[in-house]
Amino acid sequence: MIKQKNASKRLDKKVKISKKDLHDYYWAYLMIAPTIIGLIILNIWPLIQTIYLSFNKTSDFGLNQWVGLDNYKQMFSDPAVWQATLNTLKYTVISVPIGVILSLGIAVLLNSKIKGKTIYRTIYFLPMVSAPAAIAMVWRWLYSSDFGLFNYLLSFVGVKGPNWLTNPKLALLSIIVVGIWSYLGYNMIILLAGLQEIPKSFYEAAKIDGAGPIRQFFAITFPLISPTMFFVVITSMITGLQVFDLIFMMISKSNAVMESTQSLVYLFYNYSFVMNDKGYGSTIVVLLLAIILVITAVQLKLQKKWVHYE
């Protein structure tokens, strides 16, 4: 009997606590409701529609007809899709490591005691507040084989400048350079914020122990900033796989190098909005989604080997 009374008292306490928690949960969910509703309307519902459209064929009159896996069969046998996948992966594999390393190096330099570092931070961050179309147009002028600045400077040393945006071997690399430059300042700011969270006492103790700058970087800086770097790598990888605006603005449709530079997102745009085949375009986006999920899952698995959260 005594045990039953004690048990009933505990249940009454749990009920009272749960009512209070229910009130807190109500206000908590009320506060995040706008964000959740926005995610459902702008992200989750379009994702469901895209997956559904990938099983349909869009006719000339905009009507959708269920075709099952026909779009996927066509996609896996389409050489343009495989070439676009290769271009997208090549862009990502080259731009992300170089961009992250350069961003980290600049962040470390701007975190040290140098004159005018606030001005330098602003200059590096300027590309992020500039319109992508404006950036692409400026770089397109710089790469121009007829009156571009790069070829003009090369002419001073007697070198005939190459066709940066019409040479199949250079076009994608030229776009990669612009992509790295565009996101350098954004990644630098994030890494700089992570560096400023590292206590100065760690470096003072390392100096007392006789550790030099290189030793301090690999023993203190890199381990403590690895969570921030992991975030930068993940976001940079996703951004790289979704590259579109630079290709769209810098490579014209009549350019012979279009096939060797177009990405999966550009191919999706071409099929969905130019050819009006939204079913097949959605299939290409689903492929890109699968690639992003796989790469992100691998990164989450590998983070245990180099990311330190303590």
C-alpha cells in the first residue's frame, strides 16, 4: 500500500510538471512556427513536387503524364547528364579545397596584429554583397580574348593571351577561379569568427613551452577551429554542387565549350525552362539531390577523424 501511494504521488508530480512543460512547449513552438511554415512552403513542399514531377512527362501544352521510371532510364543513358555530372564534380573538387585553404590562410593573417586589418576584411567581403550578375560580367570582360585585362597584361611580356572562355581546356578552370574568388570573403569571415573564439592563453602557454607559429597552428589553431572548418566545407561543397549563375552569365549558349562547362543545375534549367520539359528537368535535380546527400553523409561520417568538439 505504501509503495502504491508513493508511486501515485510520483505520477501526480509528473502530471504537474508535464502541464508546465506543455505551456513552455506551446510558446516554444509558437515562436518557431514562422520558420517551420516557411520551410514547409519554400523547401519541403517544392521538394515533394519535384520528386513527383520526376515520374511525369511534360507535354507541349504543360500537362503532366505519369511515365514511371522512364525519365530515370533516359537520364542514365543520356551522355549530356554524365558530362554535366563530371563538370559539377570537377568544379566542386577543385574549388572547395582551394577556397577553404585560402580562406583559412587569409583569416589567420587578418586575425593577427596587422595595420588596417578592418579595411582588408571589408575588401575581402565585398564580393559577397555584390550582385552575382555584376561579378560575372566584370570577370567576363577580364577574360575577353580581344580586349580583356588579363590578355592585355600578358601582351607586355610578349605572351599571346589564350581564349579563356572559348577554350574547352580553360573555360571550366576560368569559372572555378571566379567561384573561389566570389566566396573567399564569406568563408574568411566565418573562419575569422571561429579563430577569435580561441582563448589567447593557449598561445601564451605554447610560447612559454617553446612552440613556434607552425607548431601552434597544427596543435592549437587547427583542432579548435575544425568545427567551424567542417561547417565551411559542408556549405562550400553544397554551394559548389549547385553552381549555375557563373556558367549562365559567362558562357553564352552558342559557345562551343557549353557542353564541357554546363553543370547539373544548368542542365535542369535548360530542360525545365527552355525546353519546357519539367519532368525530365526534375529528374536531373533528384540526381543532384542524391549526390549531395551521399557526399554530405560521407563527410558526416569522416568528421570524427579530424573534427574536435572539445
